[in-house]
Amino acid sequence: MVAYLDHAATTPMRPEARRATLAFMSEAGFGNPSGAHSVARAARRAVEDAREVVAAALGAEPSQLVFTAGGTESDNMAVAGRSSRGPILCSGVEHDAVLESVRAAGGTTLRVSRDGQLDLDDLKAALGAEVPPSLVSVMTANNETGVVQPLDRIIGIVRRKAPSALVHTDAVQAVNWVDPASATAGADLVSISAHKFGGPQGVGALVVRNPAGLDVTVHGGGQEAGRRSGTHNVAGIAGLAAALAVVQEEREALVKRVADLRDRLADGLLTSIPGAVETGRREDKVAGICHLCIPGVESEALIFLLDQAGVCASAGSACASGATQVSHVLRAMGVPEELARGALRLSLGWTTTDGDVDAALEAVPAAVARLRSAP
Amino acid sequence: MRVLAAMSGGVDSSVAAALLADQGHQVVGATMKLWGGPSDSGCCSVSDVDDARRVCHQLGIDHHVFNFSEDFERHVVGPYVDAHRTGLTPNPCIECNRHIKFDRFLDRALQLGFDAVATGHHARVEARPDGAAALVRGRDGAKDQSYVLSMLGQAQLRRLLLPVGEMTKAEVRAEATRRGLRTAAKPDSQDVCFITASAGRTAFLGDRIELHPGLLVEAATGATAGTVEAIELVTVGQRRGIGAGPDGRRHYALSVDPGAGRVTVGPLEELMTDVVEVGPWTWTAGPVAPDTPASAQLSAQFSAPLSAQLSAHGRPLAARLESEGRRVRLAQPTRRVAAGQTVALYAGDEVLGSAVAV
């Protein structure tokens, strides 16, 4: 039995999403929505049905929704689509999909507090620059620590100080835990990814409130109103919508249940592991993430031992080779190197049980004790 | 046994892991991520990690990646750069073995509950009659890598498995081909993994330290014989860029002193020597008290004649130790060994220890 506590990496598919996906991987459901015949029309209808469901959940008009190949593509489209129009700002704790896009566009990163929230004074100073930014990108909830950003206040400041700037938010980690329509209401661009909330991998969406404000970066056959060319991933899009529909319905109960599990997990580990420190303030975080820094151990070794003990965990950050690296998020938060080396992210989701938490409460302290006692 | 196999993504370590799994050991593969910069192949590009991972998939064993890049920078790259700054010619592969593969990686393995580590080096670990673990040349003389392991001691050798040491390189490749491993035809790694063939040592060091011009000074006369653009890039024994003497005979770098900005140069016969001065020894089996190996003791102790190997691909040269072990006396003169290079001492095919030339 494996205790899967890496839902922030990917969460198991919801049965409803699996059914919806498989319907378009079947003998009948294979059409290309761009065609002009009955098979194509069936596929087109599935995409447009999905668009309505997803747009409604995100508080957007169907015409403002662009389906993509996932969160990374959505983030790239948002940043690259604004880079011709002026400087770009983002927080220093963004996911690499935003951070690297902003770097590639020659943009600037903003400081965060020790609690992981954007430093609003730094934001104000940057907005006051001679050339106003074209885009400010601040994530809804952080993928490593789970810290939620004060997006309303950030958007308010941007509107006052730099009215021509658009605001993008990477909401990839937020959808399970907060109502995306209200959490991202003021943002001009919103990224989501299906596999983080029970849909299939490789499909996502970007809300674009004002299409004229975003340059097209994926050219081709003109799908998605010319904003993202390429044959639709019909099965994936159907699965994304089905998963989101379930999450919308169950969110309240899910958040309550998972928050209790997470609190029991985090409190238990903080009690049983001397020196362990929780990252960020609990009240700022989404329900599904328990992030600790454990002095005297290395994440890589800890995760290896947890894997052997049947607990799937993460350090929260990895490079292309699969190697663990000290997280830029923790660095930006000013977490001391010695603590950041022992980062552990246990992320919970809709399938997490008391048994999973019990397994981690047993395995993590044992692994830490072993690593600390090793010669 | 539970064995952690260090897998570089090359053919030797692939076959090493395969053989151990066949022998019934519980094998886990691990690739060390050492270098984030550009690399020709070395051991740490993403594609090498992918190769190692795919081989593990084929063998049905788990694969992990350990990020030791900070340790690599601290113990290998940094000292390599510093050594060049001070006119030494370091051997980064040996320092990597000393500080990373057989220290950091071995410690990690023991910490995680493994009994031993394995690598794909062409060398052998054998039990000596006195119970010590002996490090012995690999069966394929042309591919023998015992020299780069010569700094190991009992603490490492007792926990080290070298399964391809009994095979020739051709046999290793044939075995990889037979198993359909994707690394079967992969070229051998070359030279220093963190220096690319295209940019080279000059660009690498030039990015990290200030390079200074130097004077070429004739050893015999003290006369200035020319200049070099970057004294930090000159190695003892180097001929390229050193020019010729007044008689037209080729000159070689005899010694390098970056502090004074001088390279002493001279003809080949002045480069030849039968003495290598060395720092303290590390002994594989430590039968001789450190730093006080009387040559008589050593010779009597081992039935095989003593020899020294002065570079990774060098031939063994008959040798004895003098001056409390701080001097290696060679039976035949050879080209001077640059300070910073490793000298490995053998009795027959067995490695006795290693020291760094000063």
C-alpha cells in the first residue's frame, strides 16, 4: 500500500473525468472539431460544452477561454503575449513556467515577505518606474508552500499605479481549494491545469478577458479564435470540464476534510520531529499542502527513505534531470540554507485518507531519526 | 546485498548494474547530478541522466538522481580553478572520486541503508591473504582505471563493487548489446566533464579567473625567450606556445610560477628527471605507517616489484620511495610530473597508495 502524498504534483483522475475523457478516446468519439461533418460536429460540441462549464467556473465568458496543453503553456502564452508591450513583473516565488518566461522576456522579479506573500512596497516601487509594466504576474497559491497571495490588494495597487498593466495569475494550485471565480475575479489572465484537480495531464486553459490585449504566440490553423492554434485535445478538454464540475460541487466539503487531515499531519510532525519548522503561516495556506523544513537532513535522502517506506513525497522543487535542488521559493522567502536543504512537501487531495496521514506520521519521523543518526 | 550502483549513463556502469542485479543483489541505480553548466558528455547532462534512467527501466531496478552539484563545485571545480591560479596542474577526476563518488555518494548510500556501492570502473577489488581489500588493475590493461581510484582506503574498498573489472571493454560492450541496453555503443567519456571541447580550458578558466601574461625564461641562461598570453594555462611539460631555444631546439615548460609571472623553459633533456617529490600518501591497505614508508620495508613486503604510474594512461615505471616517502625515485628518467598531478604506487598490479606531486 502506497500513501500518496504528492497531489500538488498531480492528483488522481476523478472517475467522472475519466469517463468523460475516455468517451473521446473511443471508436465513435474521435473527431477533429474543425471538420465539417457529423463526426467533427460531435467533437466540436464536446469542446464547446466544456468551454461553457469551465468558463462559468472561472467567472469568465466562454469567448474568453482558451484551451491549452496545460499550465505551463498557459503561463507562457500570458507572459510572451505581453512582452512586446513593455516590461514584465512577477513575484519571486512563481512557478518556473512563469519565472523562466519572465526571465526570457527580460522581466523583473519582486520580493516576497518571510511568509511568502508579495512585498507590496516592492510592488509599488516597481510600478512607479518610468516605463510602466505591461504585465504583473502573481500566482494565486504557491505550488511548494501553498501560500495564497493577497491578489485583491495586489490588483488594486496595480490598477491605481499602472492602469495600463494587465494582471496574470497562475491559479494552477488553487482550483481545488478556493473558488476560482472569486479568487481571480480581478485578474485579466488566469492559468489553470486539469491534472491538478482530477482531470487528465496535458490539458489546461487560459482566461483572456480582453483578447486584443494579448499577442498571439501559437500560430497555425486558427483554432481557439486564432489565439491558440492546433487541433483540440478533445478528450482532455472533456476531462478537464468534468473534473472541474466535480470540484466545484465538492469543494466546500473537500477543503474541510483535507484541512483537518493536513492539520493533523502538520501538527503531528511538528511535535514529533525536533527542530522542524512549518513554512509560511498556516492560515495563509491552501488546505492541501503541508510544507516543512527539517534541519539536519537532506530532502533527497529523506524522500528516498520515504519512498522505500511507501510514502510518496516531494521536496517541492526538482530540475530537468530529476535532481532535487534548493528551492527558489524558499530562497526568496529568506529561509536559511540549512533549513531549505531539508524541505519536505506532503500534499493532500481528494483521495487522501486517515491511513495516508497515519503512514506519514510514522514514516517521516522514523526517516528523519535515521538520517540524523547516520555516521 | 543491497547495492547502490552509481550510474553515469555510460556503458560500463550500465553493465555493472546489470551484472549485480543478475547476481541476485538488491540493486538501486543512482545518477549524480554534478554539473549544471555546459558539458560534452561527462557524467551529468540531462541526456546522460535519461540514459541511466532508461537502463534502470530495462533492468527493472529503481533509479534516483542525487544532486551533488554544490559539493562538486566546492570540492572539484573550485579547487581546479584555484590550482590553475597558483600554477598547479590538478586532476579533477581524481578529486571527484575522492570527494564525491567515494565520500559524498558512499556516505549517502550507507545513510540510506545500502551495504555497498558499485561503479563501472575498470579495476578490481580482491581479498588479500591478510584480509584487507586490495585494489588491483582491471583485466583490460588498455582500459585499466585503477590509477583514478588509487586514493581509496579500506573504508571505501571494503564497500566497493567493481563488476566490470574482470571484463575487457569489448566484453562490456558485447554484454550491453546482448541485453539491448541503449548505452551499448555510447562513446567513452573524455577528459574533464565540465570543460567542453568547443570552448576548452582557456574559455572555462578565463571566465572564472583573471589570466595574466607571463615571461618565458631560459633555465640555463636566465635569458628572456618570449611571452605567453596566460600563465595560468601553462602546464609543466607543455611544448605548444613555448617556442625554441637559440639553437633552434624545441623548448618545454619546466616550471610555472604565476606569482612571479615566469615560466622556466628548456630543452627536452632538462625536462627529464628520475625524481618526483610528493606530498603525504594515502594507502589503500595501510600496512605501512602513513608518511614513513621506508622503501626497504615496502619492497620486502610485496613479492612484486614496485612501480609508479604518473598519469591516467601512463605506463608503470619501476620505482622506489626515498626520504620518508616524500620522494619517488624512478629507475629510468621520464618527463617531469607537473605539481598537482597524482602519483599512484603499485606492487605488481596492486595499488598501494597515492600521493600528489608537489
